[in-house]
Amino acid sequence: MQPNVGAGLSWMAWTWQTAAFFGVIALLLLIMAVWEWRVPGGAPRRGVLGLRTTRGDRLFISLLAAGYLHLLWLALVPAPVWGATMASIVLALLVFRFV
């Protein structure tokens, strides 16, 4: 059986939402790289959790928390996901400020 070589990326469900998701992740990584270039070191500090975190750690924690928040939102709240997105942005700001 021959593989379908000419299929390209048509097998993937690329919607504008998928492209926006990956675009935002790429933009965040670019912002973090420029931030690290301008102010090296990431300012490691101890936050409310007692963990010593850098900016990259806080971004990772924010992204994980946003993913779990969206999953919980989809499971428990009948409202559109925009509420979870706004809550995730607020949560990320809190993580960068206090964690």
C-alpha cells in the first residue's frame, strides 16, 4: 500500500482558532526571548508557593494553568470559552506577579 504523499497538511484540522493558538504561543516565546536578551537572568525569586522561579518557569506554569482552566471550564460551565480565556490572562498576570 502506497502512502498518500501528495496530501500535504490537509489531514490536520487547521482552523483560524488553531492558527491563533500556535501564533500566540510563538509570540509569547518571542517576547520572552527579547525580554531575556534585554534583561538577562530572568530575575529568579521565591514566590508565594516557596518555589524559586524564573520568567520561563512562570510562563510554563501560566500555560499549564490555562490549559487546565480551559478543560475545567469546558467540563463545568455552559458559557463560551472566552470567559476561561479572560480568566487565564488574569491568572497569568497573577502568576508573573506573585509566583
